[in-house]
Amino acid sequence: MLLPVRARFAVAVVVVACGSPAKPKPAPPVPVTEMAKTCLDAATGIERGTKGIRAPETSVLGTMRALCTDDAWPAVAIECFAKMGEDDLVSCSGKLETAKRERLFEQLDGGTQDEEALAAIVTKLGTLKVGIAECDRFVSAVASAMSCRGMPLEDRIQLGNDTADFWSLPTDRLSTEAQLRMAAVCGKSLGSLQQRASAAGCMP
């Protein structure tokens, strides 16, 4: 018995539909996340970022990798060191606990008495906040100047000590007029420091 034309057409459509299932949509791509940085990455960053404060023939790659592993540096510090530039040592080392930070500077400085004093100054300057914008910029510039080998080590130590001792005084109780005077002094001091460091080949 033949089916009517309309019925035969409907059966053909059903057969074709069942015989050719729709292709599934491809799964969306899985986003690629950045791999967590390792102690080797941190050591490489320190090696790259401390060339200005080390003798040219020295390397700290192995020492820093071992120190990072032994002291179990936190991920936030490792991430910072891995990406650090030559002006980031203070900010990255500030992410370490005090004892770990001191061991870091001891290793970088080679253990001489003057260089250990310099490392202690850098640590102190890194945590010093005056509360006056111009003065905080000056303190940051002094901290950066501590790595300027074009300036004599003794001069850097004296500059760092003088800055840390003077600007660690409380400023929150000063009058507005006194704070403005201090801001002006810091601005002049910053200009003089930049000129001095630039002459030594350490700052643009």
C-alpha cells in the first residue's frame, strides 16, 4: 500500500534527521593561567636586578635560590623578586620577614662590616614613612642611592644613616606651616641628591 505523497515526505524527513545527528559544539578553550613563580625565578630576578650593587664578576643565582628554598620565602616575595628591576630591591625585600630580609642582604653584600651596615640602612629606609609626600619621595631616592656604586660606600652609609635618623622623627603633630617648610626642605634635598647621583652615573 502506498502512502500519500505528504506522508512519504514526512517519513523521509524523520529518517534523514535520525541518520544525521547534529555535530556537538566544540568545548570553549580552557584559559591558560600563568605558572606560579619558583625560587629559581626569584633568584634569576635578583641576579638581574642587583648587578649595580655587586662586583661584575660575581653571581648570586645559586646563593639566592638556596636561600629562597631554605628560608621558605612567601609566594608574594618570590613573585616580586622574579619580576624585579634594579630599583625594586627595597620594595621586594620588604615582603620578607625581618630575619629573612637581613639574611638576604648579608648574602648580597658579601658579609663585610660596611656592607652589612649598608644593608641594615636599606632595610630601615624601606620601612620609613614620613607622612609628607615630598619627604617620602626623598627617602625613597636615598634608598635607591644606596645601590649607587659610583658614590663612595662611606658617603652612602652616612647619607643613609642621617636620613633614617632625622626623618624617623614623628611628623603627625606638626602644624601645617611646619609641614610645608619640611616639604620644601625635602624637595630641595631631593633635587640635590638627584644631581649628585646623576653625576655618579646612577640616575638619569
